[in-house]
Amino acid sequence: MILGIDASNIRAGGGLTHLKEIIKCGNPEKYGINKVIVWSNDNTLKALPDSTWLVKRSHPYLNKSSLWSFIFQIFILSNKAKKENCNLIFVPGGTFLGTFRKIVSMSQNMLPFEKLEQNRFTAWKTRLRFQILYFTQSITFKKSKAVIFLTNYAKNHISKKIKLGNRYEIIPHGINLNFLYEPKIQNPICFYSKTQPFKLLYVSILTVYKHQWNVAEAVIRLSKEGYPVELDLVGDFINDSLEKVNKVKRRDKYSCINYKGLIPYDELASIYKNADGFIFASSCENMPIILIEAMTAGLPISSSNMGPMPEVLKDGGFYFDPLDVDSIYLALKEMLDNEKLRQQKSLISYNNSILYTWKECSDRTFYFLSTIAKQS
């Protein structure tokens, strides 16, 4: 059996991590897949590990802009897959408009399917891009022999928007074991001071659906009430959202809000391990890898109650409405005031995080693809 993978639109981020890890941990021959052919640009292919069963294919169009990659996918890839005698094409990027009929697609981005979240963006070009993705991914999911989702939330939400077939599978991503750190013994809030504050961490790009400015407002309110707490914001930014955070920071008389900027991924594990607690205030996720990293790092977590966060974190979090500063403040206050509950919930979330491994993700993915490929 020969499996093709359309990675024509995978260049960086979570999509590239997913592709690297399922290949690195994969044993497709166990499931009857003798050869896997990946089509992508040179940089992506170089990032993929080598294997006896893996064949890497590039094309001049794939090393140009995204538009040229799209043209390659529509007009060229299907013929190449037929010449290679592919039994199935896997589309982890979510969009495939070629003529090859037997495909399995994957949903990794919720923004095309969440209109309210799209409307938070002020740039019309960004909103238009999400609308185009909604159109292309809807077509792809409808014509797929099966669809892989990362969470039940994503499957349920998207199936309300478009009519899907009966074949689907929930296969969550794995987690980098560099983040693995057993929960610390939790101290009462009186243990901390202005010179040694309780360090809250929020890792994520500063953007419209992450609501860092609301978190900052809540932390300033806690500082005003005498709580020895600091918030470290880590991640890249879009200009509008950075300005919102800076506007809040200008009112910070307690110097409790720190924006650290973008930190290399290889250094993030130590950032997690040096924190005392974590906060995640996103209102739109498909599968919140950052949240799972914090779970794996053994941190007590205060989390958004929207999207798939309760599905992933379960009973291991202090929940809030990310659009409501009062709600964030109350959740953080409960977390700070109750060290026993902090200890209990951090252990629950840590134990839940161990379920997310790349080996499990890889095995389940190749098994499912093999099962669909064998069907006539």
C-alpha cells in the first residue's frame, strides 16, 4: 500500500510539528503501508526525519509563494499521486481541491468556522482569508472519505456548519516530553512576597482571541488588593493586541505585568518550570497545545471555559469567561487563595496530559489511514 501526503501548504507552526512527529514516531509498515510519499517545499522536507519507507518529493512551484503551491495542488499533485500508484492521499493542511478522489483530510484550524472570532480581527484581508479557508476546507471535508479531528469540540462544531460523512476519527496531537515536570508542592499565598511573587505565566501570541489585556486587568486588580503576583506574557504579537496590552500596562502602578516577547521554542520548557501558575484565556482553539504544555509542566492552571478547553483540562482547572475581567479575577483569586485545591488540580491536569503522546498520535493516524485506504 502507498500513502501520499499533501504537505504543499505546510511550512511552519503546529502543522509542521505534527507532520514531523508522526513521521518520527511512525511505523506505517505495521499497518500495511509500505511507502509514504510527502509532497512539500524543500525547507519542510529538510525538516522531516529520514526513514526507509519515506519518500520526499518537491517541485519548483512548491518553493514559491503560497499561491503557486495552491496551483501545484489543484493541477499537478493528483496526476503525480496516480503515477506513484498512491492508494490514498492524506491532507493534514485541511484544503485539497485536486481531482484525486480518495483523500482523508484533517482539521487543525477553528478560525474559519467561528464567525464571531473572525470578526474580532479588524483587518478585512484577514477576515477574507478565513472566509476563503471556510470555503476550501468545507469542500475538502465534504468530499473526503474520512476526516480526522483533534477534539470532540472541533468535530461537533464543524459538523453543525457543514454536512460531513459518517467516517471520522478523533486523534489529538502529542506533546513534547521536554515539558514533562511533576507538580510542585503548592505553598499558601502568604509564602510569597513583593520580592518573590507568585509568577503567573501566559504563553501565546498576543492576538485578538487570546485576551491578554483582560488577564492583565485582573492581575493588576489582585495586586491592588495586596496579592504578591506577577504576570509574564510570552509570545509574538499583532500590533493592535500589543497596543491593548500596553494601554493596560501604562496603568500598572505595581509593575506586575511583564511582556517578554517571543522566546525560542527550545527555551520554553525552562520558562514553564520556573512559573508558579499558568493562565490561558483563549476563546478559539482546535486543540490547545499550549494548554497541554502547561498541564505537562505540572502547573496549576486557570483557563478559559470556551472552546475545547474544558474537554482537554477536565477537572484540572480554575475556569473563567475570557471576555469578562471580573470572571478572570475571581478564578485567579480562588487559585491563589487555595493551595490545597491548586495541588489537587495540578495533579489531575498533569495525569491527564500524559495521555497525549506523539507515538499514540502516529500509530492511530497510520492505522486509521490504512483502514480507509483498504476500503474500495
